[in-house]
Amino acid sequence: MLQDLIVNVALLVVLSIFYGGLVRYRSTHPLLVKILMGLLFGSLAIIGMNIPFSYSEGVFYDGRSIIFSLAGLFGGGIVALISGVIVAIYRILIGGAGVYAGVATIASTVLMGLWVRRRLVGRFHIPEIKHLIFVGVGSHLLMLASQLLLPWPQGLDVIAGVGPSVMILFPLATLFIGLLMISSERRLAAEQVLKENESLYRTTLNSLGDAVILTDIEMNVVEMNPAACRMTGWPVSEAKGRPVGEVFKVVNENDLEPVENPVEKVIESGRKTEIAIEAILISRDGRRIPIADRGSPVVNDHGENLGVVLVFQDRTETMKKQKEVEESEGLFRRLFEKHTAVKMLIDPVDGRIVGANDAAAEFYGWSREHLLNMNIDQINTLSIDEIKAKFVLVEQGQRTYFQFQHRKADESISDVQVFASQIIIKGRPFIHSIVHDVSDKKRIEQELKLLSASVRQNPVGVIITDAFMRIEYVNPKYTDLTGLGLEDVAGIKPGILDHKYVDVDLLENEILETLKAREIWNGEYRLERKEGKPFWGKIMISPIEDAFGNVTNYLLLYEDISVLKRVMKDLEEAKNKAEESEQMKTAFLANMSHEIRTPLNGILGFTELLTSHDGFSFEQRQEFGTIIQKSSEGLLQIINDVLEVSRIESEKLSMESKPFVLNETLSAIRNLYIRKMEELGKSHLSLKLEMPDQAVEVTGDENRLQQVLINLLDNALKFTAEGGIVFGVSNVENGKVELIVKDTGIGIRPEKQEIIFERFSQADNDIARKYGGTGLGLAIVKKLTSLMGDGISLDSEEGKGSVFRFSLPGRFTT
């Protein structure tokens, strides 16, 4: 029996050995390894079944319970299934009384191992001793319980016979073999971690931008990364094992003399080099590479020095950039200090001026030394907080352009434009400001605004053309004046050079000749608005020259002088009328002298005859008295007319306004003039009164109406030699009564028909001399008819007669 147990134990040891071999390939061929493990566990179980401990006929015991519990615990489901199925089939084929107990043992121990693997250990973890003990005890309790499947009471006998031995030896064997398998798992895990660390180390080493050489304590090369190989010119395969001084040759960068190898220095001191040493690396192919190197010792857990890690960098690009920076800084300083623009460097933290060029000193009036002791708020009129807020905008890249007002040493203030940007100098940010004096520009802008507003708001139309007289601008007044906007005239010549009222060729030549002489052209012409309505325009054209005397534009000024033209025309007409009036006045005075002297001579002459001679008969005395009476009446009429005009002009004329029947007034006037025509020897003339059958009532001053009609009839009687006179009512409608006085006299020329209503005026001087009169009658008539109604109108044709019409408020009445 002891020999059988030793053989079974040996089989279990073989199992642990083979398991350790197979588990190495689990990560690369997981399924294949599991199948092979299943076959391994099953095969060893079958071998063990052939070297059993026989308890009775058909009842035997071996190490398969240990194998299957470990198969489930370490191998998992596939391994346990394969091994369990193989052995179960084999056990069934053997047969015997213990076949059921044997199969149950296989199944229960497999399930115990799987359950502990799943619930207590975890699929991806290594079992511990407590798990082995639990599986060893649990699976063999299940194995003994399976013996109850033997024929009764054999199962109890078996449990009683082998139970103590099984529960002592088999769990111990499970623990022992399990420990061997755990050792294999842990060794594999440690190897895996080592491989991963080595891979990580090599990947890290190879990916470093810096060159790395690892040496041992003897200063021989152990490892190099690709950067070190590239710089030294040595491949790793050739460099390994060689002294580091042979691979890593360094010389002084100034005199090219060999320098102490940093590896030797680290080994001697046992400390890393604190400061990177700058030197020249002489590569295997003779290249000279400027480098900076550092060395650090490699020590174990006991502090023992195992070697050195040498790290060095290629400084070629660094030195190139450093040189570029130095050149750039030099260039910047030269540009900064000698630039003609005002430049300053300002510390954004406190606003101190840390840099100022000569142009700044000249502009502000302080020396550069003085400026460097000033703060920007001593120059800028803003407060320091407001200035810092602007600095923030510059730092954030939101704004680079500002408009400020800056103080100068002479206490004046200038408008400036500042272009600001952030620059880094020795790791610190500063505000770089370029300052432009825009005081003159501001002044010019204001002047331009004023000029622009003056042109835009000018009460005269303004056109600006190019050098070829093509319109580029028109102001609003020009649009108001002509109705044409810029969209109507842009690119074309002004209307004065293309118009039906002027001889274009002649005018253009005149204008061009004037403008070529650099003189201003003026003219007055009839122009047209957009809708075709003509107007009088005064035009001035002036050339605009640049600084070199070249004509770049033309300025045209348009002014509507229609009103001025009318005023001038009125003034001319007034002048003519005044001259004519003066002539009429002279003629009037001469005529008045005649008109007054004639009746006075009659009065004085016949009065003297009557008083100085007694020999006149009664009839002669009566005739003389009649002459004196008529002369007195004529003189009285002249005086009355003069006084009437004076009252009218002084607006002291009294007027009544009351209704009266017109028929009776007109009849009385007719009777008066029938007698008067007889007295004047003009009975051959007809005198007709036009009067409707129905009574006509008018409203006004009856005496003034009689005065108007008498004046008109006197004129008609005076200037009518043949034919007759018609007067009276011509129409009654719409509350108006129209009266007329019509004659067949000499008539009046059209151009004289307005003059005769003016004071002291007659159609011409010949009429005044031939017919006499003061020229006041019709002036009185015009004023009175205007006061009583709508004034008076005249229709006359020279040689055929005249018709005077006027109206009064009135109507028919009963």
C-alpha cells in the first residue's frame, strides 16, 4: 500500500511539473494549452487508476480526487471538463461495484475546484494556501460522501475504514501539489512582470530624445539608446562591453582638449553631476557635436553602486536658436533705440517705463534716464487702473490699437495713437508700445469734417468732378436745386456743358480756356431741373490743384438766381417806370400849370373887365359871368381831385356802405350828361343807359359811385368825337352787379393800359397837351372801385374805343 501511495504522489509531482511547463504558453495559445492540460490531468488520473489502493473487489482508491479538484481550481472549466469526461468514461469501462461512487467522486471534486475558483479566488488570480486547504478538505469530504453510492452497507464500511486516512493524507497531498502549482504560477507572473518592465524600460529608453548610455561599475558600456547610437556613431552591438571613454569621447568646446569623462567622475564621487557640463562630442565618424551631459549613479537596494547612467543632449539647435535669439535681441535693441518712431517698454504689473528710445525722449521732452524713472500714468492722462485694464486687453490679444492723450515735459498734451503688443524678455512679459503723434492729424480731421459739413450743408449747389470734368460728388443742395442725385449724374459732365439753352461748343471752349489759365470761370445761364422746369443759375467753376500744381479736380458752384433775376427785372421795370413817371410828372406839372392858369386867367381877365369898364351890356356881363363860373368850377375840380388823391393815399378817405337803388342814381347821371353834352357841343354823340327792367339794389357809397361814373363819363366824353357812349348795368348774378362805361373814342394802346391808372399819368404827353386833364381821375377811380368791390378792368383797342368794367355787391329787388 505504501508503494502505491508513493507512486501516486510521484504522479502528482509529475503533474505539477508538466503544469509549470504548459502554463508558460497560456498567454500565446490559451485554448491549446487548456486542451493539453485537460489531457494531461486526465492521462495522469488514468495512470493513477491503474496503480490503485484496492479496498475490495471493484472498490479501489487513487489520487484522481486530488487531480480533479486541482484541475477545476487551476485549470478552469475546459481543463476540468476534458479531464473529467475522459476519466469518467474510463471508470465506467472498468466497471465494478464502485463505478457510481467513482464517477460521483470525479464530478464532485471537479465542481468543488471550479466553485472555489469562481467564488473565492477569481478567474484571474492565483489561489492561496487557504484556498488549497478548503479545496483539499471539501473535495475529499465529497469523495467520502460519494461512497454512500456503494452497495449497502459497504459504503459505511469504506468510510469507516479509509475515511481517517483519506481526510489526513489527501488534503495534505492536495496542499503540497497545489503549492508546487502556485509556485509555477507565481514564477510565471514574476517573469511576465519582468518582461513587461524590461519592455517598458527599453521602449522608454529608445523613445527618449536625449542620448543615454548605461555603464557598469567598470565603466564598460552596457546599453545605449538610438539617440546615443546616432550621436556617437556606434551601434549598440559594437559598443556593448567597450570602455565608455572609447565610445563617448568629449573635448573642451574652446580648446578641443580632452576633458574628464563624466562617468569616471560619477563613479569616483558616487554622486550625480548637479550641473550639465557643456563640451564637444567627437563621434566615431569625426563629427563634432556640442553637447550638455549629466551622469547619475545606478545603485541597488543596499546602496551599492552598480554603474552609471550618462545622459547627454545635442546642443546644435539650442546653440543655433540661442545665437538667433542673441541676434534678434541685438536687432530689436538697435531697432528699438534708433528707430524714428516713439517706442517704450512698460512693465504691465506696475506701469513702470523700463525702456524708451531717443525718439521718445525727443517727443516727450524728458531725457531717456528721466523716462526710465517714470510711470506710464505720469504720461498718459488715464489713471493707472484704466491703463492696466488696457494692458489686460493687450495681453489677451483683444486689442492692439488705442487712442490716448499724453503729457509732455512742457505740460502740453498731445493726441497719440498707440500700437501695443506683448513681448517676452528673459521669461517676463512686457508691453511694447509704438506711439504716433496724431495731433496734426486730428486737427486735419476736424478741418476735413468742417469742410465736409460746409460742402454738404452749403446753401449753394456743389459739384466736384475729376480732372476730366466727370462728376464724382454732388451735395444735397444741388439735388434740391436740380432734382438730380449722384446716382443720376455720376461719371457724366455737368449740365452746363450739355444743354439746349447754350452753344455747348462755344461755352466749353470758353470754360476750358479760362480754366487752363488757372482762373475762375463765372457765368449765368438758363438751366433745367430734372422734371424739365427751367431756372436761372449762376455757375462758378474753379480748378483744384495738388501740391505739384497739377489739376486733380474741378469745383462747380450752382446758385439759383431766379429770384434775383426777377428782382433785377422788377428793379429795371421800376426804374423804367420811375423814369417814365418822372417824365409824366414833368408833363403833369406843365399840364397842371396850364390847367390851373387857364381858368385863373379866365377868372382874373373877365373879372378885371367887369370891374374896370362900365360900357358892357347885360348880355355881355352875363356871358362874362358864365365864363368866370365855368373857370371857377374847373379850378375847383382840379383842387378836389388833388385833395381826393391826398386823402386816398393817406388812407383818411371815409366810405359808407349801405344799400341803395341803382336805377335812380344812373338815371340822374344820364340826365346830367345829356345837358353837359349840349353845353360841350357834343349833342351829336349818343348816350345810352343800360338798365334792367327790374330794380337793382347795391351796397356801397352812393356818392363815391357817382364820383367813379362821372370820372369815367368825363373821360369818355372828352376822348369821343364820333359815335357814342354806353353806361349802366351789364350783368347781375352771384350777388354781384357789374357796371360798364363804354365809348367809341380814341382807345388806349395795350402797353399803356396799366399806366393810365397811376397818378398823374395819361396814355402819352400828346394826349395831355391836346385834351388837357390832370391824370388823377382814373387813379381815383381805381382806388374807389377797389374799396367798394373788386377793382376795375379795361378792354381797349386803339382807334376803336374803350370799355371799363367794375362790380359792386348787389341784387335784384322789388
